[in-house]
Amino acid sequence: MLAKLMGFVLLAIVRVLTGAQARWYGCPPKAEQRIYFANHQSHADLVMIWAALPEELRTITRPIAAKDYWTKTPFKKWITTAVFNAVYVDRERKGDEDPLAPLADALTRGDSIIIFPEGTRGHAEEPQPFKSGLYTLAQRFPQVVLVPAWIDNIQRVMPKGEVVPVPILCSVTFGAPIQLEAGEERRAFLDRARLAVIALRDV
């Protein structure tokens, strides 16, 4: 009950600060299993996409959260676990541990997920080259719909190093799904996926 109440409070705060506008440009909001992949400029990105989704999609969609950042304090850990139902990932690989295992587990259970294929926050106008995770997941879960998304302005709401957010109108534009083509090489697919995200910037 407390988690649900906190979710409503956070949703209200995010929408007051950012507007959290969702623009469904290439596909409708649909309750099907999806991997949403987006540009990454702020720790608030996962909150922004979560808030932009309609309620029926929020309940089945789990954002990916950096474990080292989002478990630093008990409150952050509670928010990401109880409210966002996030999937924690380690940004530093340990031994033979598969860094994609938590994501694969979520997809195997039928959840949708939100990922940031750059792997770390960027500060340029365009996303950094995508890492191989999206390609691997597309290979392992061909039935899951891959939806690109562009998050606009969120880095201005919560600039790096700042603790007080600034009200700025933001939006998330969701594009047409892509798919891994038969025989498509990893780098070709990742470059195409990155361009699908960038193409939404000026829509």
C-alpha cells in the first residue's frame, strides 16, 4: 500500500517538474512484451520513461537500474524495488558472471524492460555507440518487440552533480519497432538501433 501511494506521489512530482509527455510516433501503447531502448543522459531517465508510460504498461514494465547507484541508500533501494520494480545490473563485470542474467530472467518471466544500450550516461547531443547487450537480448528473445525511444531535456532537469531538480518540459518519443534481421551482424544491428533512437530527436 505504501509503495503504491509513493508511486502516485512520484508520478505527480515528475509530471509537475517535466510534464512527462509521451509521444507515440511509431507504435501505439500496447500491453505486449517489449524492450524499450533509449538514450541515456541522467539517472532520472528510468523515472522519466516510467512516468511517461500509461498505467497499464507501467505495471508490466521494469526499468534497468545501476545497482551501485540505486542501492546506495535504503530509500533509493526501496524506491527502485518497491515502486519501480526495477531490475538491478552491475556495471562492473565480476568473473564469469553474465551481466545480462537479471535482464534475461525478467524477460523469461514475461516482463517488459527499459534499457539504455550506451551502458553509461552520455553528455553529447547524440548517444554513444551502443554496447552489445541489446543485440544479445534480441537474439535470445526474438518474440519480444524492440521499441526505440528518445528522452528529451531530462539532463536539464537533473544535471550531473545537482541535487535540486529544475522544472523543464520533457518528453519521451516512442518510435516504430525494429527487429534483428536474419544473419545481421552485431555492429550493423547496434548502429541501426542507435540511428532509430536518434531519428526520434526531431520528430
